[in-house]
Amino acid sequence: MTTTTVGDVTVRGISTGGPEHEYRQGEVRSVAASVYSDTTAPAHLSVFENAAIDRRRFAMPLEWYATPHGFGERNDAYRRVALQLAEEHARRAIEAAGWSAEDVDAVVFVSSTGVSTPSLDADLVGRLGLRTSVARLPLFGLGCAGGAAGLARAADLVRAGYEHVLLVAVELCSTTFVLDDDSAANFIGTALFADGCAAVTVGPAAGRGPELAHVLHAHSLTVPDTSWLTGWDVQDEGFRLRLAKEIPEAMAAALRPAVDDALETAGWKLDDLDAVALHPGGAKVITGYQAVLGLSDDLLDPVRTVLREHGNMSSPTVLFVLDELLRRKTTGNTLMSASGPGFALEHLLLWLP
């Protein structure tokens, strides 16, 4: 087992959660079946049973999604609820670190499921009582990779001299639902995606506050000529999910070399890992990670737990897995990994004390 030295960036606080509307997977399936009863789409309903999800949270009541809403109305719901969640969990993460709002030097704000100019972190300045001189770094378009990428960029800011950095990743995937889209991709998205928010406070190792995790290294990979695999197709009615069937093949080809490169920066090998915080994009994604990396069921239990209890919330989900590891008092060498549009892979090496 490799002995890890403490890194120069430390996670001081974390808060995760979702909107108030929580539903069992069977309830969501029933609504989907009724909405698409006159189409050929019910043939895709088996994806709900195969998703390995028990329950999820949504921005709006379930019946809201069964009636038509224009892109503007759905985006208004995104802005309103996302800002509420961001404020709530940012406050908790700041308090968990033992900081005040005025301590925060920089905010990294990650979200890809709605549009807002200015980005929602501008509203957090007043709502949280942040200094008006706070540096803001909004990140859009990273999709499911955004939580890992956001933590890496927050660590970069700390290394650049910002002593108190707040990361917020919030996604309301449900507000992108297009009622008249009976494609297989839309059904997969409807069966998997959910809404949630994670906030993390990050500072230098020599700073103050609890020591939850040390960020050691980060590694990014964007695979050329693969942007067609996944993302949004922006149309008149809003965002339509692009989800190519070739994603598992592309991920399998890129994952192991990228992980090996990331581990090499710390002199680690896969056998040196005590824990993994992987993005649970779906049951097949987790199985793919397991097959390519040779991970045990025990290592993947926290990942499967987050998928089962929360679904795929896009960018915050991998931070929910980190929170689950911390709840379990996990220690040791940890790999954080997430993939998203690009096609991109983001990895971080963490040490949990």
C-alpha cells in the first residue's frame, strides 16, 4: 500500500441535498406510461426497472411534468429552485467549515441544466452576504463531469492564493424534460436523471476548519471528435438530450489509460486505492467502471447507494458520493472520477484522513 502525504488543498465542509418533491421510481414510471400511452414509447419503459434507482427528487410536483410547459417557463423554474438550493447548501458548507460568508474569496459555480445571465452565483453574492469583491468562476456545459472538474478548479484557485473557496454544483435535470419527445434517449433520461445540489468549501492545508479530504492531484482528458456522443441539442422547445449508444464503448476505451495516468501522478496503482468516488451515471456506467478497473463490490457500494437513493443528478452526483464516503468515515487513498460531454473524463486523487 502506498503511503500518501497530505496535499496542499483541503476540503473543509460539504453539504448535499435536493428539492422537496421526492418520488419512488414506480411513481415516475406510472406518469411516464400515462403520458406516452398513445405512442410506441412504452416499449422503452423497462429502463425504469433496470435503472437500479429507488427514489429521486424533482424541482416540481410530479404532475407538473405531465402538462406542457414552454422552454421559458421551465427555465424560470430552474432559476428559481436552483438558486434556492444553491443558497441553502452554500450556507451549510460555509458553516461546516467554520467560516463566515465574508471569508469567501472565490466561488466556483457549476450548472448545465438551465440558462441564466448573469449566472446564478451573482445572486448568491447578496443572498449569502459575500464580499462584493469575491471572484466568480461559473462553469457551464460540463454535464456529469462538472462536479469533479469544479472541485479541481476550486483547488487550482486555492493554489493560486484564494484561501477560502466555495464550490456549488446544482442541476435540475427534470426541468429539461420535453413532453413531446418520445425518443429512447428521452426515456433513458426520464428514468435516470434527478435534481440535486452539492456545496463544498475548500482551502489551503494550513488554513482553519475541519480536514475532510485532501486534494492531491487532478487529471483531465477530452477525447477528440467525440462531442456528438452526449450533450444538449438546443431546439425551439429547449434542451433535447443527446445520448449515443456508443458511449459505453468510448468510455471503456478511454477510461483505463486516463485512470492510470491520473494515478501515476501520485505514484499510485489501482491496488493502492482504499475508496472510489465515481459518478454513478447509471447501473451500466457503474458496471462499466467495475469491468474496466476491476473494482470490488465493496468499493462500489457507496456509489450504488447514491444512485439508488438519489438517481443521476449530473454534476453534483459525484460530490454526493464523496459525502457518502465521509458519512461512512472512510479513510485512505481515494479516486474521484466522472465523465461528461466532450467526451471528457475528470479525475482527482484525494486522501481522506
